Amino acid sequence: MEAILNRFIVYMQVQRNSSPYTVRNYRHEITQFMTYLRTQEQVEDWGAVDRHMVRRFLTYLAEAEYARASIARKLTEIRSFYKWMQNEGLVLDNPIQGVSTPKADKRLPVFLSIEETKLLLSTPDTSKPQGQRDRAIMELLYAAGLRVSELAELNMGDVDRTQREVRVLGKGRKERIVVLGEPAVRALTTYINDGRLKLLKGDRAVAALFLNRSGGRLSTRSVQKILDKYTRQSGLNKVVTPHVLRHTFATHLLDGGADLRTVQELLGHEHLSTTQIYTHVTQTRAREVYEGAHPRAGKRGAEAREGDAEEPVLKQDEPDPDAHE
């Protein structure tokens, strides 16, 4: 079973040109399924798997309290694996066919307010090389809405400070150009001209834009640790991840009047439906502002109209939920 899985991984790396992050996820999820088949179903052949085993695997994951979105992702990756095995003639049947994908829990993406964003971005000590780097990282995540994998893979040649642009290699190795604001350009300039030179070790020629203490490329895990550090220091009572800053980027753009198609392009979403989640966020915020400010909205409106029974009270609607990206 491992030999076939290894062939699939090579196919992803060479023919599909998948990112290291995607390849790592596929290997991990399919290996988990393989382990389950061996220990729980006593199966040693991919072709011996049937849909009942797949459904029992999903039940096993649910009982282990995996989130629905996580279970759905695992099933999608296993489905791709079986489709490849069918195309290669390694199995006759695809046991994933007829197994429905669990619906993800409906939730709105978490994002920061403008005030919270300013507080977080101002936390690093920019008198030190690492503080300059960390400020540039957070400014770039927020200014360009990058995925953490996209940020970690950036090279010096991908940044054009004169044009205020960054060339990004996104999902499916698709290239896109994102624009930057002046604060992000200033933070990058300070880091590149000062902090990055101090993080370099000797005369090494390193292509990576963001460097660790050893002078090598900064990892995605390190970026998360950086955010954890400054979230604590800033006193924000939230969990802030790179994806939260990506959500914040999109939400603030739409609140500022950007059209959905432009935000889709900047985020690198293949389908507009993925971007539309942010319209629900802004609608919810608009409703909150309305209900807090309008004299005839919700509870406040009722209090303002006490004794004025002839005027009908506007009914408050429920927020419109949607799926997470």
C-alpha cells in the first residue's frame, strides 16, 4: 500500500506541481486512512476497500471529534487518490463513489477590527532586526491577504517596491500580482535595508525574503509563532492566525467599497462563491451598526418608542450564515 501511495505523491509533485504544503497534507491524510484500514478493517490492499469501510472510517473520525470541515477535507483527498488509482489501472472500483461529503459547520470567518489591526501591527519593536522582520510580515499578510504558505515562499525577486507589487505563487502554482499600500512598503523597505542584512549569516546568497535567526527561509510554523507572540503582547483577546489577517484584509476591502470580483482576484480564489462569504460578514456588520444607531431598530428602537404603540416595530432578522473558506 505504501508503494502505491509513494507513486501518487510523486505524481502530485511532478505532474500536478503541487506545493510542498499540499503534498504533505495528502500524504498525512491518506496515511491515516491506510492505518485505519490495517488496524480496524484488516485490509492490506487498496482494491479491497468498499464504501462500507469508508463510511465506518468517517464514523471513526466523527467519534474522535474531528471537525466536519476536517473530515470533508480528508474524504476529498482520499477521493482524489482513488481517482488517480483508477486512471492508472491500479483499482477497478472507487469506494468513495456514493459516499457523501459531510456538510461543514456554517460559520463566519473571524477578522479583526481596524483598531485591533492597528494595535497588532504596532506591537513589534522595530529597533531590532527580528522586530523589523515581524512588522513586515504582519503588514504584508494584512496588506495583500496572502496565505501563510505564499508568504513563506516569497523570494527577494518577487517584491517590486517601486511599483508596490508582489508576485505570488498561489494554489495550483498559479501566479498572481498583489498590490501593497504605503505602510507595507515602508515596513518591507526597513526590513530589507536593515533587518534582513543583519539576519543574513556571512556572505550567503539567500533568495528567501523572510529569514529566520539562522539566516535560512522562515517556515510557516514560525510565522504562526510570531503572530501568537504579538497577539499576547498586544493584549488582544483573540486567536490571530495568518488566515485571520487574510479574512481581515478581505473584509476591510469590502467595507471600504471594493467590488467582489476585485477581492476575488486579490485573494486568488478560483471561484467567486468562495469570496462571497465576506459579503455575509459585511452584511452582519452593517446590521449591527444599523441596530445600534437607528432609532427604530430592534430593542433600542422599542425603548425609544415607549408609549408610541401606533408605530409598528421593525422585526430583526437573523444574520445570514455561510461556510468558512
